Amino acid sequence: MSDAPAARAPKVLAPIPAVLLAIVSVQGGAALAKGLFPALGAAGTAGVRITLSALVLLGLFRPPLARLSRAQWKAVIPYGVLLGVMNCTFYLALERIPLGLAVTLEFLGPLTVAVLGSRRPQDFVWVLLAALGIVLLAPWSARAASLDRLGVLLALVAGACWAGYILLGGRVSRLFTDGEGVATGMLFAALVIVPFALADGVLGRLTLPRLGAGLGVALLSSAVPYTLEMVALRALPSRTFGILMSLEPAVAAIAGLLILGEQLSPMQWLAVVAVSTASAGSALSARRAAAPLEA
């Protein structure tokens, strides 16, 4: 799952390999985070990850907090709050359902933004395909009787937050330079999550090795992928980037299988493929629609 672009990086990779490596890093970080849940709890792990990410970004970009305008505060505070809620609800969902399914359900948020931004009737084919994925994951069906309903709901809430984050992030990017908006937003995300982490008793369970693992999660889930994404976004059209990002649910399912031993049923794998295909199709359709304008 992505918070925001975090840092500048030299062009050491071609753009497409950079995106693919970023996706693997994010989902590997999520798998590592889930491995910390028994020790730190979902909220505690989210709190450690976001707090460490915020500290790294604040140290890197040093936003001028004392000189921000009223317009900047009005944009970045809801952006950061939504970022915090998104990460917290995603980790709480991840505690209850497999990684691949959590990412698949969360991915419906950006997919909805992409579809609602289109005026082409044929794009609603992608809506139907995504809806098929939801039906295949439905916890009320006999095929998915073991799927936790609250986990599904939390993943959908995280997806709704992701959609809002995309919309708010555009405004923040116009009002801030470089990563200052991201760093400031992460500060407010940490302020949202930390109370839940403290209530979960994270301080009493936080040892030096666990703190180190939390730093690894922060780097894998934030610093490394967002740096790579910045490399890619400088060279790739946004629609191409969106098509590549549609691989996230499938990569998440594979990471869950290889790292966490999470098995998906054939129907659940089909749901992952349906949502990934819907996302890629929506991004491709948007690219084709924009092509005459770009020519």
C-alpha cells in the first residue's frame, strides 16, 4: 500500500524496473509488519512504522512548520489525518484477513477514483469486473465462510481513505515543494495513530530488536518504494504508472503466500485477478482517452 512520494533519488534504475521493485518493497514491508503483530499488535506496529517514517521524512526535508500559510495548513492537516486513518485501518484489516485480500479490497479505492474521473461508458466494464471481485470475496458466501467480516470492512475503509488521500494529495503537491508536504502530512498521520498504539500497550512491548524491525518496515513500506516511485514518475506517464501499480494485489497475494504462508482459495485468487485487471483496464482506457489530447 503507498503513503506518498518520500524522497529524491538518482536515476539508477530504468522506470519500469523501479516501479516493480517499489511494489515488491511495499508488499514485503507489509508482510514483515504482519509478522510483528503478535509482538506489537496491529495498531502498535502501525504506530511504530508511521512515527519512524515521519521522523525520517522530517529530518530529510525539514519543512518550515513555523512559516506555513493558512492555506497550506488547511490542506495538509486533513491529508495527514486521512493518511493516518488509512494506515491504521489497513493494518487492523491485515490482522484479520490475508495480505493479498486486504490489498485487493483496499485497491478498490483508487480504482473508484479512476472510474469516476472517466466519462466513457465502456469504462463501466471495469466497475463490473471489480464488482465481480467483491462478490467472489463476499464473506457471507459459503466459499468464503472463514473470511473475517470486520477485516473486510476495515480494508474497504482503508480503500476509501486511499481514494480521499489521492484527491487531497493533488492539492498538497501544488501548495508544497518537494517532500515538505509529505513530511508534514506524516507528522499528522503519526499524531492520529500514536494514541491508538499507546492504548494498545506498544511501549511496554517495544524492545530494541522490535524497534529495528519497525525501522525495516518503515524503510520497506515508505522510504525505499516512494524513492523508486519518484524515479519512475519522472519518466513514465501517470497512466502507465497506474497500470503497473495494478500488479499490487497479485504481488501482495504472492508475498503473503511466500513470507506468511497465507493460502488463498481458487475463488479468492480469481478475485485478486479481477480487481487487478479492472485497475489496469481503467488506467489503459484513461490513457487512450487522453491520447488525442496529448498528441
